[in-house]
Amino acid sequence: MSTSADVPETGVVLSTGSVYPESTATAFEIAARLGFDGVEVLVSTDPVSQDVDALQRLSDYHEVPILAIHAPCLLITQFVWGNDPWAKIERSKEAAERLGSGVVVMHPPFRWQFDYARDFVGKVAQLQETTEVALAVENMYPWRGPGGIATTGYSPHWSPVDQDYENVTLDLSHAAVSHSNSLEMAKALGDRVAHVHLADGSGSKTDEHLVPGRGTQPCGEVLEHLATTSYAGMIVLEVNTRRAESRADREADLAESLAFARLHLAAALDDGDHSAWRR
């Protein structure tokens, strides 16, 4: 029989990128209404996402904590907070410290970012020694051209498994693009998994970020595995809803994803009675 002790303690968090093309402010509103445990702010071209004071006001108003910061590592954010990658990471770390966030998500360098890539693993370790915020390097994927030929676009590698990172962000959609099994990757990383981006993928050469359960990744099994190990991080919903035809459709996808996460986190703790999902 399920009891209150069976309610999963792992927080389920909404990435502000999951509401794109709607705004960062809208993400806080949706997170509060649907009952997410917090938000991860994707620092983007939206000026609000770059403004720590504005983010704190949104957090206070909606009573939704900012639990993680995603540094501006994407090609479309190459000029956000300047063009020095390490300066972006430093600023993300400072934002996380000011906002009380526990994690900064960062990508490995693109191969052409020579200065950023030089001794990247060692520099991450050095910076980690200066803060209690987990600097969690995300698994990426090879790039595939015509005929499925793969090239490595990241340095030292798209996979963190064989790299000496203290903290890793496991992204299940990226695992799909790399034709990896995210459950096997989670087990290989062990307690280095500090953060999780929950989404699905079909193995396409594009990064799909599907609603979990709509692709081929073992999303439920990964959640159940984490719930029964020493994982002390959060589950961040990072899905692509840009094709939603309306706000209602977008929120329906997000609500379905939230229910999926809580169902599988709870499934690892009880006998199948999930009436006491954490809110």
C-alpha cells in the first residue's frame, strides 16, 4: 500500500526553453499554474533571462524557485553576455549564486573554440573549486551529414562518460541523437549525474526534445533508476513545444510530461499506487 513516505522527493522542474517561442516570464506563470517544483532558466536572447533582478522578481511573484541556470552556450546565444565563453560561464555561476540555484548547465566547447577548448576539463575542475554550485557539463552528440556520416563537433568529446567531469547533465534527447541508450549512460556515469534534462527522441539526426514517452529512449526506466539510487538532483523538463498550435496545447504537453515524470519517480518507490504524487 502506498503511503506518504512513497511520494518521490526529487523535484520536477520546468526549463524556460520548454515554452519557446513564448517568453521567460510566461514560463514562470506556467510552472506555477501546473505545479512544477521550480524552473531552470535558459539564458537566451530574451532580455529577461539575462537580468538577475528581473528573474528574482518573477521568482518571488510566482513563488517558483530558480533551481538551475543554463549558460548561453548555443549558437543562437553566441553574443549573449559577450563572446568570451569562459566569461559566460563565470557570469552564469554568479547568477546562480545570487539566485540560490544549485546547478549551472554548460556545454563542451565547439571544436573551433580553441581557447575555450584548451584544457577544458581541467579548467572546469578549477572553477568548480571556487563555488558550491554544480558546474554540470552536458552530454551532446555527433553531427550527421548526408549518408549518416558522423563528425565530432565538440571538444574534447560529445560524450562525458570518459571525461573527468565531477558533475554531468544527462540529456535524454541528446542521447537519442547520439544513438546512445540513456539508461546505460546514466549507469556508466554513476554518481557523477548531477542534473537531468528529461525529453525523448527517435534517433533522428536532429535534436527533437519530444514529450517523454513519444520517442525511443527509456525515459521511464531512467527515472526509476535515478529514484532508487543516490541521485540527489532534480529532473528538468526540457521539451520542444514550438509547434503547439495554442497555449492550451503547449500546456497540455507540459502537463503530460510532468505527470510522466512523477509517475515513474513514484513507480520506483511503491507498488503502483501513484495517488500521492508530489506537488
